[in-house]
Amino acid sequence: MVLLSQELDLAFVVDGTGSMQKSIDTVRKEVNSIARAVRDRFPALCLRVAFVCYRDYNDAAPITSLDFVEFPRSASARSSVTAGGQEGDRVFQDFVAGIKADGGDDDAEDVFSGLEAAAALSWRSANRLLVHIADAPMHGQRYHTFDCTANPKRDAYPEGDKNGRSGADILDRLRRGACVTKYYFAHLNSCTQKMIDTFREECGDPDWIQSDTLSNVSQLPELIVEVCSSTVAGTLATAPVRGLGRSGRREVIRLPISRLVPDWTKEREVPVSAQKVGLPIGIYSAARLLSDVRAGKPLPLVPNSDIRTIKIAAQPFASDGVTRWPFYAVNATPSASTGSPRSQQQQQQQLVMKRFKRPSCKTEVQVHRRERYLEQMETQVVAEVLAAEFNTQARLKNVQAKEISFVPVSLLRVTESGCPEEKRWFTAEPLLQGGAFTRFSNNAGYVNANDYRATLQAFTHWTHQFSDGVLMVTDLQGVLADGRFVLTDPAVHCGEHLDRFTSTNLGEEGAKLFFQTHECNGVCKGLGLRPHPLQPSGGHRLGMVTSVGADRYYDKASP
Ligand SMILES: [Zn+2]
């Protein structure tokens, strides 16, 4: 079931004018190593690749495109053959080899026609990624900063598209019509910046478009491997384990995003009642936790009187969380000693409050049940208790590992009258600070090779062995601050209780997916962890199979 999400449609949309030959050649030469590197992380991946080349209005061949062809799973087991009897990767490479960069009268190009052709491709996989490579913007002053009065040769259509099409409409056909999961843009210079900024406004979800600025075309393959992997990892984390439908995709009701931290002096105070799991770490031992989990006992709840009043932003600040919306908030509870409100912003504890996203097939009442928020909190508490035990064991065994902790979570209920029942529930936790937020792994075998952390990989392995295979803590994300990992939103795999620990609990299947890509490192060895039969043998599988990303994988293997 989980493996249904291990499929990817990857469409290249490439500017085929003048100076683009080097980029086109890079895609042709590197596409197989890109495919190998992505498949290395997702061994069961079914990969289909398409190519769209666009030029300008008056060029002889404005659009050339190849619809999706399936890439063979490995060079030794070529089974997927296209109608013409040739393997997909060869068809793709032959097609791209036939493209010669030329044309393009002025500096701006007919980008819209390229995107239109991409929307018309036969997309069908659970994960759909568009990779756009260009060194020139779309026609129209709203997409570039060219001075067309001084130099009309830069854009012959400064008023915009010659055919009167709108960017919002074309992007909507890609995002909602073709259900493209992510639009990735590679900037080869700065003149495409305004176009992508404008696309972000026009498409209705700024986070849908991701971009990188390249200093050299040779960086392309590695960046494409990363964006392919994170696209597949994103939907794997919500694999349809609980009857969400076979496709593995679920359309959520979208909310507008605001990345700004509100001016808290202008925000309204909201009364809440808070609860937390009542287990002082060190007293409630990891062993006791495990026996409670195995017995199916709920974790004990106590009131959290530190949070009685909050202020919360009206809109979430990001949309990339898989199941929940995050909101900036502050704890505005009057201090206990004086009873006076905490007036200074600095004194107010910064929080992140989270609510579940609502799939379009569910009602508010179905989504926002207290039990779901409680389950989310319990998942993080289990990870927190196990992390404390892990730190202790690493210290006792003199293993060179960094400390790991999970931020403490509270369950919040808005108590003011008039608030609809389904809008009352949140989880709240301190805002992570002191480092860049990073996703290090997911719950289905994805390992962030660009920021590989031996301690975190070993922690996941350790949780499985320590619990005799009952539990596994995965999906590790957060910050590295002052030499220690502070994490949030983990997943817990628990085969004995698939009904606990939220829908990211993939049970035994999830543990298998972890081991398929896990290589034991120095921290694993120091802790005496036994390799699992599913682990790649010899410990060199990644290095042998992939030419892209492998070096960095080993380079970063510091604890
Ligand atoms: Zn290991």
C-alpha cells in the first residue's frame, strides 16, 4: 500500500533558445544518473520522464515535446518497453539529442506556451514534478525588469503575452488541473527572478513554486535529485494507510499564507485551557513508557497552567507541513507573581500552534476531534522520552553523538464562548530557534543526503532495537542549535497498535522502509546496534549505485 506512492512523473520544461545548449546537454547526459540516485533512496520507484522545449512566437519550431516515457528500473532488468519497442530512457535521450538551441529574437521568450504544453502532458503518478530551466523571462513588463523604452530589442511585447493569455490561468491549469505537486525553477541568472516572484503571486500558493539559483549548470543534476526525493518523500509521509483512497494524494482545503510575524501588541488575547502529558522525564522511564504503550494505555494528562492566554496569527505561516497548518503565536498568560500582563514582546514566549489540514472529502467535525490532537501530542511525547534514554545510553557508552530532544507539546482548547467547537483545538509548542529548520528523514526511508546526520540515523535504529521492535521513531525534522538537535513532528511506527500515533504510523512496513535505506554508522556501532536483514549488505550500496550525491553522503557522516 505504501509503495503505491513510490511513483514520480518528472517533466522538464526547458527554454530552447540561443544560449541554452549547455543546459539541454546536461539534462540529456545526466538523466540516467539522476534516475539512479533518486531510485537509490526509493528502491521501488516507478519513474516517468517527459521533456518540453519552448522558444519564441516567431521561431520555426516554437514547441517540441515528448510525453512521459517510463524509465527502466535498472540497467540489468530492463522490462519497461515503449510501444516502439525501445526503452524509455533511450527514447528520452534520443529526443533531447535532437534539440538544438536556437531562435529567440528578443531577450524575453514565450514561456507560457511551454507551460501550456506541460499542462497537456499525460500526468498520472501520485507525485508530479515540473522542473523548469531557463535563462530568460516571459514577455511582459510584469515578468522582468528590462528597460524596454531605452532598448526595445529586449522585449518586443512589453505589454504582455501576444496571445492575451494570463499567467494565473496557465499556472492554475498546472497546479489544480494537472495536479502538479511542485513547480521547481532553476535560475541560471538573475533576470528570471521577477517572473518567478510574479508566478508565486499568480499561482495561489507561493510554496508550490520552489527555486534555486545556480552558479554553474553542473549543479543541476544534484539539485534535481534533491527536489525529486523531497517530492516523493512528501507524499510518502501521508501514505493512505487509513482509507484515504488508493491514489495516495489527498486534496486539502488550502488557506492563505502569511510569513510575517504579527505585531503582537495589536493582536487580541484569547483564553485557553492547556493540558500536557504528565511525565517528568527521568521519573517516567522509557521502559515504563514501552510497557504502557504495549498494554494500550493512554498517557497520563495533567493541566498545563503555564498557558492560559494566547495570541495567535490569523493565517498560517507555511503550507509545507504534510498534515497540519502552523501558526505563529505567543503565550500572553499574566505572570503568576504580579498578575500583570506580560507587556514586553521579549517576555512573551513565542509558540507555534498547529491545526490539522482538512482534506476536501472530510468535514470540519471529522477532522478537528480532540482525540486526533491528543494522539499527535502523544506521538511527540513518546519520541521525547525515548530521546532522553538515547542520550543517557550514548553518554554511558562514551559514544560520540549529539544530544537529541523533542520540543514539549501541549494540547490547547480555546475556552471563549461563541467559538465553534471544531475551531477550538490546537497543539502548541515553543517556536524552534537557533538554526535552519531541516528535514533529516521521513517516515518511509527517505534520508536527507545533503545534510546527513549519523546521530539521527542511529537514533531511529536504536529506538527499534531498544523497544524489541515494538516502536520506531522516524520523520526527524527540526534544528541543530548549540550542538544539539531540537526536533518536532516525529512519526512513530508501531505495528502492535496501528490505531495509535496518527496516520504517519506505518507499522512494520515503515520499519522495513527505514532499514532498506539505512546504513549503520559509527554511532550505531558504538551503541551496539545489530544490523537488520533488510539493510543494504556491505554498507556500500549507495556508493556503488549512484554517481550523484554519493560523495556528500559520506562527507557529512559526522555525528
Ligand atoms: Zn544502524
